[in-house]
Amino acid sequence: MSHQVESSDSKSWKKDSSTSILERKKSPNRLVVDEAVNDDNSVVAMHPQTLKKLQLFRGDTILVKGKKRKDTVCIALRDENCEESKIRMNKVLRSNLRVRLGDAVSVHSCPDVKYGKRVHILPIDDTIEGVTGNLFDAYLKLQIQISSSKVLTIFFKIICSIFLVQGGMRSVEFKVIEIDPGEYCVVARDTEIFCEREPVKREDEERLDEVGYDDVSCVRKQMAQIRELVELPLRHPQLFKSIGVKPPKGILLYGPPGSGKTLKARAVSNETGAFFFCINGPEIMSKLAGESREKTHGEVERRIVLQLLTLMDGFKSRAHVIVIGATNRPNSSPALRRFGRFDREIDIGVPDEVGRLEVLRIHTKNMKFSDDVDIERIAKDTHGYVGADLAAICTEAALQCIREKMDVIDLEDENIDAEVLNSMTVSNEHFHTALGTSNPSALRETVVEVPNVSWEDIGGLENVKRELQETVQYPVEHPEKFGKFGMSPSKGVLFYGPPGCGKTLLAKAIANECQANFISVKGPELLTMWFGESEANVREIFDKARQSAPCVLFFDELDSIATQADRVLNQLLTEMDGMNVKKTVFIIGATNRPDIIDSALLWPGRLDQLIYIPLPDQESRYQIFKACMRKSPVSKDVDLRALAEYTKGFSGADITEICQRACKYAIRENIEKDIERERKKRDNLEAMDEDIEEEDVAEIKAAHFEESMKYARRTTGGRTVGSEPFATSAGRADDDDLYS
């Protein structure tokens, strides 16, 4: 018995090794980057104890390796004030190594740095604007006389290092073009330095081929999988060889557009130092680049797929080549999805709240913020957004900030005032505006919104509101409570009752209260004449809802698709049964014909919460009148309670129409008065002041409601939908609370 307990304990305490590749390995030569105390481009400072552990002495030349396979050679100095786990370097060195403060670098001994024979360097064009005279005499000659042991580096003979030279009142940056001999050298007195040719343009440090792991957000398990499958075979193929297995050849990244599939592939390539070949599939066979990617089932396309299969099968097991495929339609060709081809598949899905926060921090790391910006709140409010959508929000917020300053910016001027540039900061209001103009790109063909309807817009129905809060709002805002009590929240609600009583409005209000996305589907919209297309529409709607979770999926006129056991209804039932518990998707159906709804739709686990929305009673009608008129100027002679008593049998929609018609009459009267006043002013200019004093405040008066009531009508036609079909509906035990 004790042995079993020990076994279970050992399993529970067993370490999860799936993400071990991401853990930073402890090593004495791995140090954390800190700010330097001097501006020398060729030196780094470490604690004396750190130098001792690395068996280095003051003045030794060392090789420092940074990110994205970048490295440089420096001179090691002692610094008593530096922490033992840190290394101090200036901004220029950090830029060359592609690291920031707090990042880790590795330090290695590099004793055999040769003296340079010839070095070719050129200035960066944007640092010599306005500089006249001989640059060599003004900057480099003096620099070499002061320090004859300056170390210059070149990385892989492709990307050169940049170093800063102080001279007079300004600094000039130079880029190393070529070194003879080797990749590194010490500049001595007999080293020939060439500074001829045109200045070079500054390279954009955030180019696509400069993307690293820090520039992409990813779930830890996804990042670990990608690095295991790509980095290990490329950098350490002997690991697989020693075990006697073949490393994977192909990886398929799939997910919605904009989720970062291509960016992650580029990041892995740059961090491993591998050559990256980006091939856009349709461009192989189209005479025009970027021709339709939808035409992938023709005869020519099938031959290209077969050729790809043949080439992937012909790979040598250790050819140091990894094929990464990216698609948002992984089911296009099953033949590609087997071992030896694209044998591993990684789902790059829509990020959750933590993932969105990570993406926002990456895209806003260089933005100027005001103190009121709450990135965590933005991440919480952007359900269903992928990385590209969040990047668009950041750009739109910055554009909104620029638009506010356009009145003090003259586009014709060559330079913008520095004071204006320094005053520009992105505020929370800019982000709020950007959020209002954007929506998830994966859901743009579906009408997805967070409604602006609140409980204040709905009069009465207090018990129905409470039932909706418990069913929809609590699982979103308090999921830990349901886990604590061991209960899975209900996923489905059916509203039934007479038309015009607020079923759609209630669904929108609950979506707004819990800040969930809202997808409204009219039943007849799903039906088409083509075989199988209606079921595909249902599948697509549910897929969109899962991607934008938490989401309220509202089926209006449910009786049009749930009346009989046909293919569409069966697909609807299948999707409801297959809904993942972890995905907070709530399904709300609304109907005014509950008697023809198929009973299978109302089983537990589907639309099991049945809520009757009756015609409003007198108190509810009064609350509806108040809700409709709360933003309108209403005269004191209007008695809303008398109106509520007079409108017995009217639905909420009927009462709303009465209020709208009364407002229309008040607006008409007000416009007619304005026209009459303008006419009098033209006829008698001396009476202008008197007219202004006599102008009364525009209000909706009792006379307007009396006129409106002449055209009032009951849309239910005297026929009401009773709650008898579902006698066990929610709240049925207390009929008074449900206003029935």
C-alpha cells in the first residue's frame, strides 16, 4: 500500500520536461548585461571574482556571444562595484550583440586576436549630417593615437559591427566593412585604415531577418516544441545520431491568419544562424506573384504537391535541412501529414489573455506612454485578437496621438519642432479609440461585437437578469468558484415568449456586462439551397465563436432551423455536444414558437436553461418607459405611471415605438418653432432680443404622448405565448417574479 502511495507521489512530483529546453542553464560564463560606467566601445567590465572563475586577467581579450548568433571581441577590465553575475557594457556593444539590459550573454576566452593589416570602415550617413572636412583627421586619427588597442569586429563577414567615435561637440558612428586578416583584429600603429567611398545607410535593426525569440510571443510549450524540432537537429545533430534515430524533417505550423506563424519561423532561423528561404506557395506556379491561393485543387497543383512529396522523401536523414510549412488550412493535402514529411504539427492558435499581454508588451516596448495606460486591461478586453490585430491596435493608437497634434504640425516643413515631438505620448484614451475601430481579423466576415446595451436599457425582468448573470456572467468573471464547487457551468439558454419582449436585447446586455464578444445569427441565414453548405455554415459559426471566446452565440428565430430532425439540426446538436468545457462559449436561442422546437435541443448539456420572457406587467411597463426616456428631456406634466397603466398588453417593443413617436412629434414641433422664429426675425429685426428671451426649453410633453397613443398598437395581436410548453423553466416556482 505504501509502495503505491510512494509511486503516486513520485508521479505527482515528477518534473514536466516538455519545456526544459527553454530553461536558462546555469554556467559561470553566462552573465547578465548591465549598464557601463564608461563609453569605451572595446571594453567590458566584470567583478574580479568573476574574472577569477573564468580564469581571465585584466586586459585579456574575450569573445562575448549575444543573441541571434551575434558576437564581438572585447577587452576585459576589473570593476569592484559590478555584481558577480553581471557584465557591464555600453550601448554600442549591446546594439552589436542585439541584447538589452537584463539579457544574458556568454563570455569565452579569445587569446589569439591578430594585429590588423588593413581595415576598411565607413561612417553611418545619418551621423555625419552637417559635418565638413576630413573625417579621418577629425575623428579616427585622434582616436587611434589615444587608444592603439582598439578592437574591431566583423560577424560572419556579412553583418559588420558599429562603433562610436567622440570628436569635438558630436559623435560619429562608423561601420566596419572589411578586415584583413580574420574576423577580429587589434588596430595597431602600422594598421592601414581606409575610409573612402560613400557613407553607408543605417540598417533597420528590427528588420524581418533580425527577428529573435524576444520579438515573438508564444505559449511556452509551443516555443519549446519549435526549438526542439528545429534548433536541436540543426545545432546538435549528434544527439539524434547517438541515440540512433532520425531527426524530424518537416514541421507544419497552422492557425488563423495573423497569429505569427511566419514570424516564429523567421525567429528560429535567426537564432540558430541558419539560412532562411521563404517560399510563398502559390507563387511557385503562378505567373504573377501572389495569385489566388484558393486554387489549390487543379491538375497542375496536384502535380506540384506530388513533386514536393518526392523531394521531402528524398531528403537524407541528416541533411541539416528543416522544412517548415505554415497554413491556416491544414486539411488541404492529407498525404503531406505523415511521418517523414510534415510529421509534426503545432497549433499556433488565438492567444489567451496572458499571450495577448505578452504580444502587447512586445509591440509597445518602444512606445511613449502616459501614466494612465493599462496594458493588462487592454489585453483583457481584446478577446479573439491575434498578434497582427494587437499590432494594428498599437499603430492605430499612435496614429490617434499624431492626429491630435496635427494642428501644430505643418507637413510642408522639413523639420518638426522638438518640443512637439517630446510632448507626444500615447494615452489610454487613444487605445480606447483604437479598440472601438477594430475587430478580430479572424472574425471579420462574421458580425462580432461587444454590444453597448446595458441593464439600464432594459426595464423590469429583474429575475430574468439575475438568472442570466448566474448562467453567463459568473462563469466568465468567477471561474474559480465553479472549479471549487466541482461544477461545470451551463452553456445553453433558451428564451421564449411573445415577440417584442426583449429577448435579443437581454442577450446583448449580458454579453456587454461580462465584456464578451457577441455573434448574432438569424436562423434563416444558415440555410442555403446547396447540399452540405448549411451544415458547413453552422460549423464555421461555432469555430468563430471558439476563437473569440469568451463569446455569446445568439440564435434568433431558432424555430426556423430547429423544427425537425434534419441535417442542420443534427450539426447544431453535434457542435453543442462537442463544446470544450475550457472554452467559455455560451449559446442563447430565442423563439416565439416553442411548441415546434425539437425536444432534442432542450436536453441537459444543450439549451437546458429555459427562461420565459412574458409580456411586461404594469411595474415593468413603467420601468420600460423610464429606460426609453432616460436620455430625453421629459416635461413634468408627463405621467409615466399612467401611461404604464394604459398600455396593458403592450410588449416592450410596442412601448419603445410609443416613446419614439412622441419624440418625433416633439422634434417636429421644435423645428417648426425655429422656422417661425427665424421668419419673425427677418420681418422685424427689433424683436430679435425679445424672441430669444421667450424661447422655451424643448421638452417632450403630455400632448406628444397623447398624439402618439392614437397610433399605438399591440403587435402580439392579443395572442400570447404561454410558459406551459416548458413548465419547469427557470424561476417557474415564483411566477410573480417573472411577471407572468
